Amino acid sequence: METPHTLEPHPSPKHKMAFLFDWLVTLKCNYDCSYCGPGVNGYRPGHDNSLPHPEQETCEKMLEQGFRYVDMYMDIKKPNMRSLNLNIYGGEALFRKDIEYLLERSSKLYESYKGNWHLNRMLTTNASSSLDKWKNISEHLEYVNFSYHSQGPAKLQDNFMRNIEWSHENKKNYGAIVLMYPGEWEKCMYVFQLMQRKGYNVRPRIIDGPAGKYTKDQLRQIFDAMHEKDYSLLDGIEGKQIDSKMRACCGGRPLCINRNLKEPKKAIPRDSWMGWKCSANQFFLFADCHAKKFFTNKDCNVRHDGTWGPLADIDTMDDYIEQTRRRLKKTPNCFLTCVQKTCRCGTCAPKSLTDQGLADVMKSYNITA
Ligand code: SF4
Ligand code: SF4
């Protein structure tokens, strides 16, 4: 494979790059998956039941600030790109008793932006609630990301299967992933194939972190399930922590290397884009309501000035939004320079070795590029 210098998602309508705003509303969870400890990025826990839920007012304020930030970026996008996916997640977001109230607030806050961009509320969940609660929650959502975890209690896994069946039969918009935990391989494969047979919209998901070490046979099965045909990518990664050798988009998007849009790939042999120009700032925002801080996304902590850390906190975000507004007016093509050793969640954000290379890709997304 030629040396990558540019990476972008395949520009198909099905995989359109909307802006993703991750809204972390709790760290509590009713599961205790062994691979969840270090969380998606290794430095923020995936769940922590010792912490209380963040206060309702904190969640509301950060949602309001996030909408204002997103609205500013929508102004530089082409009209058909003005779409926000609000990902509501935890821990397990359904654990909050006031989750329906928070969802209703999101409808209310969105009213003033309705004419400028489209809102798609997505819940990422282990869907282990009762069916009655599930039906109620579903009323407030445009999309559900079902996550199947093999280590959850059996009764709650039964709830998951019943809830996804209900959503499928009632023609709700959803996608499902099965976390392919190597320690319970057969169970994960069985559930994945069962969901496929039932006609669900399901795909396998490789586990990040130290638990994500697979045999060659397991990797081939994952590639087959992802319809990735380039088995040469698997050379030399058997038994190694997979996210240090190869990346796939966690949203399942096919990716294109060096502007070759005819040969999209599901996996790419790289985990770091240190020094590259990256457009993650134009596609992501993460509000951590526990820490009361905003980051580029739940994995990427890269900032505009080439340093690493939060963008702002709940008290400084209003100023940060105004600063960014001024920067965008002066230089709409403002990108990040990657200073992070490993890239996980932002893999799909267009990126290139050079500013010009990235500006060329961004012509498909922005009116100002
Ligand atoms: S269900 Fe998700 S948040 Fe909960 S323990 Fe498992 S991986 Fe962590
Ligand atoms: S870590 Fe952040 S800046 Fe670096 S490539 Fe990934 S998304 Fe882009």
C-alpha cells in the first residue's frame, strides 16, 4: 500500500460526515465490562459508579453552550452538510432518572437553530431498561446506537434483545454494534450472527485498549463481517493490541486514502497522525458534564494552538466561542495540527500532511474552503 498523505471518509450519502457533539451525562453504569476500565481513550474512565450524576443544570448549560458552538461551525458548511448528531451517552445515560427531561430540553433549545441545521439525537446505550421505559425514551430520539456487551448480566442482556427487537419491528432508526471481546469470542459471534439473521442493522466493533488482542482467525472473521477484503492489513498484528497497529472508523465509515475515492477501506494500517493537519475541530465537540469541560472529542484532546488539553470549561466556554468566531471569520480554513500520539475517535475527520491537501478535501464540506 502506498504511503498515506491524505485520509477522508468515503463521500457516500449513507456515510455523510455530520457534526458529532458527544454529551456525556453520567459515568454510572449497570454493567461492569472488564474492558471498560480505561475507557475509550485510556485516560477517562468508561464508567465509574462511585461518582454521582452531574447536576441537571450543568448538563443543560453545557448543552446550550455546545449548540451555540456548533451553530458557529454550521455557518461555514455547505447547506447539505449542516446536520448535527447529538450523541447522548455515559456510562449508561438511561441510568439518569431525568433523562426524559434532558431530552425534552434538547428539543426546546434546538428551536432557535431549526432554520440553520438539522438535529439528530442519538442515544448510545446498552438498552437494558424495561420495555415500557424503552418505548417512552424512543419517543424523544431520532436514532439509537445499540451496544451489545457480552459481559452484562443475563437478565439485562435479555432486555437488550427485547428492546432492539421492538425498535426494529417498529421501524425506528437505529444501528447496533457487538463489542467483539476476545475473552468471550463464541458468545459475541453467536449474538452478532443471530442479529444478522434477524435482519438487524448490526456490525462488529473491535475493542480498543489492552483487551483488544485477537488471534488471526478472529481478525479474519471480523474483516469478513466488515466486508473488508484487504487481508494484507492483518500481517503481523496477531496477538498485538490492535488499536496500536490499525484503525477502523468507530462509526463504521469506509475511509479513502490519498483521494482514491474508488477504493474505500474499512481498516487502515495506522494509529497516529502526529504532525498532520486535521479537521476534527470542524466535526466534533465533546462536553464532559462530570469534569465540566469541553474537548475536541471524547478521544482527541488536541487544541488550536498545538497544545493538548480541554478547549474550555463551563465558565470559559462563552469566551472561547467568541474567540473561535473571530478566528473563523479571519481564517475559515483553520485546522488542528495533531499532537496526539494515538488517534481513535477522530479517525474519520479529513486530514492531510499539508494545509493545502486538507483544504482541497474540505471543498466538499465547506462553502468557505
Ligand atoms: S456497558 Fe459500556 S459503559 Fe457500561 S461497563 Fe460496559 S462498556 Fe462500560
Ligand atoms: S488525534 Fe485529533 S487531531 Fe490528531 S488525527 Fe486524531 S482527531 Fe485529528
